[in-house]
Amino acid sequence: MNALHPAPLTRDAFRAEILRHLTYTVGKDASHASLYDWRMALSFALRDRIVTPWFHATRRTWAEDHKRVYYLSMEFLIGRILEDAAINLGLREVAAEALADLGQDFATVAATEPDAALGNGGLGRLAACYMESMATLGCPAYGYGIRYEHGLFRQEFENGQQVELAEDWLSQKHAWEFERPECAYTIGFKGQVETQRGRSVWVAGESVRASAYDTPVVGWAGRWANTLRLWGALPTKRFDLARFNSGDYAAAAESETLARTISRVLYPEDATYQGKELRLKQEYFLTSAAIQDILRRYLDSHSDLRALPAKVAIQMNDTHPALAGPELIRILTDHHGIGFGEAVEIARACLGYTNHTLLPEALERWSTWLMGNVLPRHMQIIERIDEDHLKAHPKRPHYVGIVKHHEVRMGELAFISSHRVNGVSALHTDLVKARLFPELDALHPGRIVNQTNGITPRRWLRMANPRLATLVTEAIGAGWEDDLDRLAGLEGHVGDAAFRERFAAAKRANKAETADWIRRATGTTVSPDAIFDVQVKRIHEYKRQLLNLLHTIAVWHDIRQNPNANHVPRVKIFAGKAAPGYVVAKEIIHLINDVAGVINADPATRDLLRVVYPPNYNVSMAERLIPAADLSEQISTAGKEASGTGNMKLSLNGALTIGTLDGANVEIRDHVGAENFFLFGLTAEEVLERRKDPDHARHAIMESQMLQDVLQMLAEGRFSPGQPGRYHGIVDRVWNHDYFLVASDFASYCAAQRAVDAAYQDGDGWSRKAAINTARMGFFSSDRAIRGYMRDIWNTGSAL
Ligand code: 26V
């Protein structure tokens, strides 16, 4: 036994720990404890076990003066913590047994935990996977984010339409965090810049306090734990007692309300950018608190800020924390007297920028007026960075730069402030070079690198799919969880019929369980013998849920026209949220629900086709649906999906992909083999070509009788009889404004779907392909991705 490996806990000892916390922390008697009380007691008992590796990691990092990684992200989409922590601590079974002795069921207790939904989608979930991998690899790291009071909204359907409800995860105690009121920084806004003794001094007009809340993140086998530090906003001014006593209660609380709005809500947009002042304030709030904390920690044990890059790597998760450059430069110059040029070099050597999207509407730009108003000193610094960059690169084209047309372009700012810029899949990185930053790439060859995304196998296989995880361990032994390349060992078993049968049985059992859940969640009965065809992700035009839906209608139409043909039963499963202001995405949601209503009520097709759309997709729902999937829909218009990570989770769990050559699909197909992947659609290059023909949609529609029929049904109001014109907008867009090439890819998609049907009818052949998918997904572990960041961007090693 040592600090890292305390004595293994026995069932009895752990039961005593749970009871102790129930009694003394929660303050409840076992005979009166609710599920919530049991969950709290269990969480505290588990949290205690994280503290040992956490302290050990912190001490070791200090003692060795190890370089630290700081991952700045406006989003961390964590989901539930309890079971994941239990698994990583090796206490999942002990905890279940101890709870059983207390008359409680582990799964029931764990299911009461609300998701920590501090993110929108892929970008936030990636940050959560990376935190877990950094802990697994013993990479000393801090995640910095915002402790939003309200995470991503809860989605409900009313008459088929999305309504958003406030999400309130902090209404219950957050058992995993440690409040650090003593760790707080002042964050300024507005005011003016003055010159004092030759130096610029920003005199802020408003300020708030950023107060730290720490959640330890434990890695696999409890070998290491890092900190996720989330900032909550508090007022700087003291409560105005005089005003309160004079009866003006609202005014007394004013500054408090103002400050707290900053960490009140997560912006639910994820691919349209709106230049909202509060959003800029949130971004600066996170960034400034992080930079102040980083410098405070560095200066605790160092004095030479010029050596900062040897000890500090700061990663910007997209441009949202891109003020990190200007903020660091401001403190180095204005507070520490370092020359501007040198400060820029120090900042650049510390900073890295990950780009997650090419969509022009998602690239952040702030008006120089707003930036100058909210952050006057930063605006000056940004202009100086831009001017100096132009001076250093006089051949920079006139249209390139950070400040253009009275806007600050955050992508260019992040690029120029960083020593490395990375894309998130091989294709995406090529497009970042060729389409997004070609001129900056030419000026800075080698700065853009690729780090293909990854997912953590602990959560996405071991935890989410215990049946498959057990089978994998039985086949290839333990240890794949932190060495996912070992899954390749499954290839040797794929030829064994008994193994394939067991693989199929695990999938079948997952599907049966999920079929029950679908009935409870939607009221619709589905057969686990049907193909579970799954598209789960945010609703976006570019992700083309509409293409999937048009195919659904086509299948329905075909069954009705040819009832005696050989149809393969399918369940179309959709899940995902639309940004509240994204009207077209909300129309698509409405249509999916309308189509589901009509198809599920049709006795002529009921055994062959079902459509379900359980509301409120989140991490926990993903953990439920992904292990039950047969078919993974990854059908974005080529060139639009930066990477995708759901695609990796599904394939790892033995789903076959139907997909375009987009994002990481390209690499998934390379790994699993073309024969185990259903490819369709235009390539990214062909998409550009096709758009040059103004009649591309019309031509595609004219060539497909099926597409004409489907659009006709929509136009006639077949799915909205009470309001026949409801989907005229959608039909019109397919005909006349089909930017995402739904029509052009329709025929190719349907052909691929027919190939899916044929392959599924060979049950054993399908299982072989599914098992090969699992076996060949080792590359997509987030451990591999993080090793890449450590080597190519952060220049740091493991402390283990
Ligand atoms: C942009 C904005 C604009 C301002 C308002 C709030 C907000 C929030 C998020 C974003 C960017 C979203 C970009 C994003 O989520 N990209 C996704 O990143 C995944 C991880 O790399 C990747 O797998 C997905 O393909 C990509 O769409």
C-alpha cells in the first residue's frame, strides 16, 4: 500500500463508508433515506477515494515542477459522474454489493443523478473525454470553464414541436465539487485606458468576481486525478445594507443580479454566431479568471515570466477563449513590464488553438465597437498584434488580418496568437489549410497540424455497454480500457462462429432493453429484431436529418406500394435538440414527429417500419441508444462536419456506418475497411462542383421518381392533414435552395440503404462486420488523441 494505491476497499468497509456519509454528511437515517440521500452518501464515499490520487497528483506535479496543461473551454458536456468515477476507481462492483447490503440498487440510485450538461454537443463532449484521458495518462492538467447555473435546456415536444425548459441541475447538491471561496479573481469590463508612468493602465468601469469550484476528474484505475475548475460569478460590491434597510430590496440586490447573470446560462447556439454582449463577457470572464489563476500558480514557484512556456501550455477549445492571447499579453506588459513583442512571443509559445468548425456562420466575429467598449485595453492590444503581424509579413494580402470591416475575427486572432493550430480530423485539417486559413498557412507553414478526435473507451464502452465490454474482456483479456489498440485482438475471434453469436446476443440484449425504454419514453412499441437505425446529434441542416427522413418516407411509400416485396424491418431512431432560434431545424423536428405519428399509426406498415424520436437527447440518452444501434447515420454534406465523435462511439459499439466522406468518417472507413462501411454521396470537392449548377436540385429530383413522390406527399400535407401547407417551406427549400445537397445525394443514399437491408438479412455476416467495426476502432481512443496533443502541441510528457 502506498499513496497511490490505498488498501482495496472491501464490501463491508465500503458499506460502512456509505452509512457514515448518510448519517454525518447527509444527515439522514437509513430507514428514512430517499434515493437522493443514498446517491449523495454513495457519491461522497466515492469522492473520498478520489482525494488520495488527486492529492498525490498535485504533490507530484509540484515536486517535479512538471509542465501543466490548461484546457480552456466554454463547454464541458460531462453527463453523469457517479458510475464513471466508480468504474475508474475499480469500485463499481464493490459499490453495488455494498448498496445491495443496504437494500439499494446501484443502477436505480445512479439513474437519479442529473446530467452535468454544461455544453451543447460535440465540442463540449470532446472536452469531457479529453479531461478523462489526461487523467488516465497522468498528464498534469486543469480544465477551466464556467459553472453555469442552467446547463443546456431540457427539450419537450408539444404537438410535435420543440419547447425548451430551463434545466436546473444545481437545484440538487452537486456532490462532486469542492467550493473554493478563497480562490477568486476580479474580472473587469468597460472603463478606459490611462497612461501612468509610461505604461498603459486599464481602469475598468465594472467588475465581477470569479470564484472557483473544483471537481476532481479521476482517470482509469485511479492512478491520477486532475482538476476541472469551473468559475461562478459573484458581485464585487458588498451587499448594499443601507439600501436594503431603507426598503429598496430590488436595488440592494442589483449588483448581485448583474454579476450572477454572467454564469447564469449556457448559450444554446452551436453553429450560428450572434454578437451578444453577454456572450463576450462570459468568454472574457472565463479567460481572464483562467489566465490570472495560471499566472498566480506559476509565480508561486517561479519568478521569470519569460520562462513561462516551459511550464505552461494553454489550449483554446475553439475561439471562445481566444482572448487568452490579449489577456496574457496585457498582464505581461501592463503589470510586469515586459516589452510588447516579447510578451507576444511568450504568449504564442504557450498557446494552442483547436478549430472545430468551418461553417462561416459559426465563426466568431465581434464588432470593434463592442470589443472596444467592453474591453478597451484588449481592443488596443488586438490592433497592435495585427499591425505587428502585418509588419513582420509585409506580403500578407490586404484582405487578411484580425481586424477587418470593423470586426475582430476571432479565428485569425487565435491563429496568430498560437504556435499550433489544429483541426479535428484529417479531412478537416486539410480544409482548414485549403479553405479557412490558406494565406496564414502559407505565412506560417507547419503551424497547422491535425489531431483527429477521440472518445474515452471507459465511458463509451466499458460503462455504456457492459455486455459487450464483458465479452471483449473474456475474448482478449483485461487491459483494453487504457490500451484500446488491443481491440485488434478481437479479429482473431471474429472467425469463430460462437464468438459471433455471443457478439450478436449482446447487441440483441441491448436492443431488447432499449426497446422497453423506447416504449416508456415515446409510447411506441418497437421490435428488437428490426434494424435499429440511429441518428443522434444536434439538429442541423448540414447534418441532414432531412435526408434520413425523406428516405424514411420513401421506405413507407414503398412498403405500401409493394406490400409483398421482401422488406427488412427497421426502426428509425432520431434524437437531438435544435438551437431555440434555429427556425429551420425546428421545422425538421416538427416534421420528424409528424411523420412518426402517421407511419406508426399505419396498420399496413406497422411490422416493418417505426419512427421514434425520444425527447431531450443528452449524454445519458446517448449511453442508452448507442449500444443498441445497428446502423450509424453519419450523413452530413461532405466538407461540413469537422469530425464527429458520435460516429466513433457507434462504430466502437458494433454499429455499421452509413456515411459520406466527411470528417472522421473518412478515417473510420479506412480503419474498419470499405467492405464494413456503407459509403454514399458526393465528396467535399464534388459538392463544390455540383453547387456551380444552379439547377442541381431540380436535376436530381427529375431523375428520381421516388424523390418526386416523397416531395409530393409532403407538399400535399400527408403528414400534416390539419395544416396541409405546413411543410411547403421545406419542399421549396429542397427544390430551390438546396444548399446542403439533399436532393443530389438522395439516390446514392437510398442505394446504400438497400445495401444495408441486404447485408442485414445475412445475420451472421452482419455480426461479422459489426464485430470487425469494434475490433478496428482502437485508433479512436481519446488517449491516442491526447498523446498527440502532448507530443505535437503541448510538448509535455506523462508524470506517471
Ligand atoms: C460556436 C458558437 C458560436 C457562438 C455561440 C456559441 C457557440 C458554441 C459553439 C460553437 C462552435 C461549435 C463547433 C462544434 O461544436 N464543432 C463540433 O466539434 C466537434 C468536436 O471537435 C466535432 O466532432 C464536430 O464535427 C463539430 O461540429
